[in-house]
Amino acid sequence: MSVGQRVTSDHQLARLLQIGVVLEEVVEARATQHYREMDAAFDDEIVELLDHAAEESAEHRDRLEELIEELDAESVSYEEIEALVEAQYGQTKPEDFDGVLYDQLCNEETAYKFYDDLIRAVEGSDATYSIGRDRLLSTLRAIREEEADGVEDVTDVMERRA
């Protein structure tokens, strides 16, 4: 399933929202992993950035799970969703990046791109969902905006340190 397709059913929408949940789990896990592996080279600014990313991802997951619960759709197994995320969005690992900030930037950009694609797919569909379209799009747009802010925050830190 591609996010680029139109979202034509509650089941398809639920599956895509579940992909968002897993993406948020990846962002949170990577930020937490970096935090745990920190040494004296990391300063308060990076610690705050990682803490914020982990907290924001947890909040995004909660908001997505609320939407999923309201949909009249069968659940898709976590393993199936995890495999989809890995195939589409998880091809890189933290060690593939030259530092914590590059990894965090990739995570934020990936999440932003996913939500941007999902919003376009919903907007491009004339399907009726069991959840209100306005509420769905409002929630997704708010999350996308927060991801854009995250990209900007990481980029600002990287530019100051260049």
C-alpha cells in the first residue's frame, strides 16, 4: 500500500494511521536511544531537542490512536504495519548517520513527508469515512506542522554548530 494512493476506506485509513503510529515509535525510540548513549559531548541544547522529540512522538501516537479507535475498521497486526514501515520508511539506522543531529533530522523529515503524503491522499479521495473528514485533516495537519517545526529546530541547531 502506498500513501500516494487515494484513501478509499476506513480500513485503508486505519492502516495508514497505524503506519504513522509506528513511525512515531521509531522517532521516539531513536531519540531515547541517543539520549541513553550520550556522553559529555552532548550539551543541554541536544538533550532538550531529544527530550522534546520523544515527548512529541508519544503525543502524536496518542492522537493517531484516538483516530484509529473511532474508525469502523478491522485492526491490522502490529507486525504487518512494522514491516510496511521498515520497507517504506525505515531503511536507515541511527548508525548510518554522521551524528545525532543528522539522524534526528532524517526522522523529523520522514515523519513530515509521511503526514504530507497522507493528507494529500485523504484530500484526493471523495470517500466517506466513519470519522469526520475535517477532524481527521485538522489532526493530521497539526501533526505535520509540529513535524515541520521539528525539522526547523534541528536545522537551526545544526547551522549554529557548523
